[in-house]
Amino acid sequence: MQERRVESVLGPIEASKLGRTLTHEHLAIDFAKFYTAPPKLLKGFVDRKIDLHNIGVIRQYPYSSEHNIHLTDPESADAVIEDIKFYKKSGGGTIVENTNHGIKRNISFMQEVSKKTGIHVIAGTGHYVALTQNGESLSATEEDIYNIIIQDMTVGCPECPSVKTGFIGEVASAWPIQEFERKAIRAAALAQQQLNCGVSFHPGRDPAAPFEIIRTFQEAGGNADRTVMSHLDRTLLKDEDLLSFSELGSYCQFDLFGTECSYYQLHDTVDMPSDAQRVDKMSLLKRADCLEKLLMSHDVHTKHRLMKFGGHGFSHIFNNVVPKMKIKGFTNDEIDTITIRNPANWLCGSA
């Protein structure tokens, strides 16, 4: 039997070589479109670089700091490489990098990280939310978007022709879903039909969003069994909604581990769960026989979540959350399923 493989930024990788995998991270990303003005009293804290005097405020208001939301500068690059080296020491094997068209994907930096750290990096394709797209992208047809995906995955990325992407994602939408975003979802379905590849979705901040994405994707011919629905820990807060969604076949991803704040700027009516509560939701799905559809990650996309800037870093799940999972009843084999086998099956297909 031929070994299952996935494209990394340094070439094809056998599924058995991926190791422990974070399925939703960013090594470089520009999140400037999501800048949010801070409370007037706190403006002086967030209008400068991150230091010990303002890190506490920035943890609560991360999108109010211009310095924080640009994970694209040399200072960020050094911090990411340092962090990924520690991730390797902590048992990590692979990073699935979800930055795509609209938020400044940087494939050459992904290659640099992989070469300097020994971690496999898998790049994504497709488009982020309409808000981040330029006029040319917004006027693209479904066929145009499909062609971009096919080129990135089978020929090479225009900005780095030697590299092919290993999955489609994160295909992102707001709520309500914009027409451009529907085109991107349908284009991903058409490409998946041809390539039989993994797809990762970013839903809008409404409980109806994950269901609507999967419906649109399946109606266009997509296979939900090879999809990941990201950010469920800030989207499906009710147990009944989470259990209902788990019946659709998609991987259920809890990917905001390390984000614990009393005020969630991007959806202020939502109570951001703690890491312990995230583990409880995963336990709920485990009891519902969904263990083989669970994935975990951090979705690092701002400076303040990196260790050099006072954050938890990419190794947080393995060093801090896994011990909590064991306390809450997860076995070593179940943790291996979530962090090793499930990512490989999503990326490469079932063994």
C-alpha cells in the first residue's frame, strides 16, 4: 500500500512522519483590518510596543494595539522562530499554517521556519473573509477562485513556485456570509472533489454559521468528512448545538487554547471559555463517540501570544493543557488520537 502523503513547504511528507500536529496556527499574518479602538482610559497603554507595563491590558484588548496585530515584522519573525524551536523540544512535529489570500501569506518565511527548527510546515490556500480582500479578489468568479486553489495545490504558489499547498484553508466567512465568501466556499468544494484534500473553515461569530457553511459546501459537492470547522470554542457554546454539529461529519476543532479573557473584543456578547472549559467540551464530544473527529490548536495570530512577548506560545497545549486533559480522564492513547492520528487523517485521508 502506498504511504499517505501531504505537501509541506519543503516537499511531500509521509503521514507517519507528521508527529504531533497543531492544525490551526499562523507564523506570519497581517490582522490590521480587525483593529478595534480601545477604551479611552487605556489608549496610552496600547499605543506603544508590548512591555511588562502594558501586556496585561493588551491581553484583554489585543486588537486595540497596532503593534500587536502586525505579525509580519522582523521582531515577530525572530520571536516565532524562537517559539517554534521550543515547540520542537516540547514534542511538536508539524504546524498547519492557515494564512491564505487576503491576510498576507508568507511562504518563504514558512520555509525559513521549517529549515531552522526542523518542524514540518504545511501551507494553505483559498481566501479569508471578504473584508480583507482587494477589489480584484472581490470581483473574482467562483471559477477564478477555484483556479487559484488548483494552481497553489498542484503547480505551485505564484510567490514561491517551488512550494505547493497541502490543504485548502482557512476558508473564512463573516456572518451573515457575504456573497464573495459563498463563492470561496463553493470553489473549495469543487477543488476538493478533484483533489480529495483537506479543507479548513473559519465560521462567522454566530451559532448558525458552521451549519450554513457545511450546507453550502455539501450542496456544491464537497465532502464534510475531510473538513475542519475552526473556532468552535467561541461559536458553539451550547452543548446541544455542539452535539448537533458533530453529526455532520466535520472535524470539530477547539483552537483558541491559551486565549482566556473576560472581554472578547470581536464578539463582546460572548463569554470566552477557559482552557479547562474547552477540555470539558472535548470530553462531551468524546462521550458522544466523536473522539476521532477532535482537533486542537491555539490560532496564534498576534504578538502577545508568543513567549517572547509574554504569551503562552505554540507549546502551550503540550506542556500545559495535556496534563489537564489527563486529570479530566483522557488517556495517552486518546491524546495521541487527537494530536497525531486525527490531523494525519484529515490532511492525508484515512489509513
